[in-house]
Amino acid sequence: MKALVKSYAKPGLWIEDVPEPEIGINDVKIRVLAAGICGTDLHIYLWDEWSQKTIPVPLVIGHEFVGEIVEVGFNVTDFRPGDRVSGEGHVVCGRCRNCLAGRRHLCAHTQGVGVNRAGAFAEYIVLPMTNIWRHAPEIPLEVAAIFDPFGNAVHTALAFPVLGEDVLVTGAGPIGIMAAAVARHAGARNVVITDLNPYRRELAIKAAKVTRAIDPRETTLQQVQDDLDMQEGFDVGLEMSGNSRAFSDMLASLSHGAKVAMLGIPSPSEMSIDWNKVIFNQLTIRGIYGREMYETWYKMTAMLQSGLDIGKVITHRFAWQDFDEGFQAMRSGNSGKVILDWTV
Ligand code: NAD
Ligand code: ZN
């Protein structure tokens, strides 16, 4: 089969003929229909320091996808050929204390699809049946293709109650924009998003209908609070930029007792925390990784079924053979989600 492979330990990605993956008794084999390019894929493409330490070469990469089941293993009774599904990108051990307690997102032995094991930028992918989510028929194919990052957004945005709250999202990347849309859908009063990139601020207004999308270099969060007649600061912060300045601005603009969910991955050497603000303002800060299996997936579906629309966050589509253009669109920053069509 054809696949996009990290064939060499250097920048780039290569189209290769590789053997079709074989299924075990508990596995499901899926024909990939569409796949999203994640920031992680871009890191691997560019072969940054993290990728050099993490990625075994050669490896089929990619983990955001939708596809159709073509074959199931002997033990698999819940899924059938023809089902339209996505894969949860974290394959957990199933045996540790957290896994056994049903807290699979807290497994300490997670394998990443397209990171530690063969991924989804291929005609076929095989995953354990415990990693499969079957889509409701009304979910649009393209939206189904980005359930993985949509799940990051939902997991973060719903980490704390947002009904009636003033929510600040730092970073209007695709995940920040989806999180803003989720916070609005879940009843937040104001959703303010920040980003340095005007394309992304525009996209946030169009795709998530945020209350304000601001450039923090031009408008301070204090000005926004005054403008919106907010009394004591934001109640909930969703950190989606990985930028230390954005995080410190956020900490300074929260109400006492506010909650912060952090998804953005900072460079540890750059990140500093004003602990006095955390302590005296009694803030709660929570790290978020991946998605809850499968509460987040359930909520994603339920919100789409109850009127949430995240389709506008998808801005670019390419045939999978044109993946280089897709990665360039991602790299430019002037894009939302970029989708590769695997049916062509
Ligand atoms: P992205 O890189 O597309 O978006 C980040 C955005 O932050 C960019 O638009 C950038 O312009 C903006 N930004 C940079 N500096 C800023 C500042 N000072 N103020 C405001 N905005 C600023 O990333 P994404 O794909 O949307 O993902 C969001 C973050 O979440 C990334 O850091 C990513 O690495 C991380 N992530 C974490 C998980 C997890 O499980 N924890 C999963 C996926 C992604
Ligand atoms: Zn485990």
C-alpha cells in the first residue's frame, strides 16, 4: 500500500510502498478516507529535536483520521466492515491502576499512533478494537477526520464548568479556536481569544464567533475586561499557545478562584510561573493531555448533534500525494486545520 513515511532521519516525508498492516485477533483494519495534519506531524516533518529523540525511523506517521472498517479480528464483535470510524491516537496498556479503574487517559504507558507505532497517513491502518470510535451517521466526514484535535479542545474547554463564565483562550490555533467554539456552545458568557497572527484572529471570529479576538501587543486584557464590563477578571483560562508570555498575561487577568486548563506545550526553559498569583488568588491549574476515553468522544458527538459547528476551522484540503503543500500551509501559520484526502 501507499503511505507517507518518515523514511530517513532528516527533514521531509516520503511516499513509499509498504506492506499492508496485519490484524491480530483483537484488532480492526481500516481503510483511511481522510486525515488531518497535526502540529506533531509538522514537528516530525521538520525533524526537530523532539522528533529526533522520539520517532523510530522508518515510520508511517499521522494520527488524525477517519476511515471505513474493512476487516475485524476474530475476537471483535462490536465493529463490522463498513463502519465509519476514527481511532483514538493513544494506545494504552490496559493493565495499570489507572487503566483498570477506567481512567485510561491517565495511563503512564501510552503509545502514540504515528509517533511510537505505525500511523494513519496510509491506505490502511490497524488498531486495537479498544481504540476505535464509530461515528454517528450525521457527522460530516471532514469533521470526523479531526476528532482527535477536536477532542483535545473539548477535553480542555470542559475541564471546568463554563456556563455563565467569562473565558479567556490564549492561542487561536485550530485547537484554541475549537475550544472557544465549545466554550460558547457550553454557555460561556464571554469568550475572548488572543493571538499574534491576524489570519487566526479572523478565523476565530468566523469559525467560533468569539466575543473578541485580540492582539495582546495592541490591546491589553485589562482593556478588554473594561470594555466588556467584566468585574473581577476571567473565570476560566484555556492555555492553547504554549507561549510563556501568553500564560503570564493570562495569570494576571484571572479572577480570584479562577481555573486554568493547560493544553499548550511550552518550552520548559522559557516558562515561569508567578506562584504568588497562584497562591494568593487561589487559582487552580490543571494540565490536559489527549482525550478522555471515551467521555470526550461522547461529548464531541453530542455537541455536534446539538448544533455545534466546527467545520469552518478546516481551511485547506489537499490530495494526499500533495502532502508537501499541506505541510507548507501548516508551516505558514495562515491556516486552520489542513486535511489530506485519501480517496484519490
Ligand atoms: P498552533 O501552534 O497551531 O497554535 C498556537 C497558536 O498560539 C498560534 O496561532 C500562535 O500564533 C499563537 N501564539 C503564539 N504566541 C502567542 C501569544 N503570546 N499570545 C497569544 N497567542 C500566541 O497549535 P494547535 O495545533 O492549535 O495546538 C495548540 C497547543 O496545544 C500547541 O502548543 C500544541 O503543541 C498543544 N497540544 C497539546 C496536546 C496535549 O495533549 N496536551 C495535544 C495537541 C496539541
Ligand atoms: Zn495503562
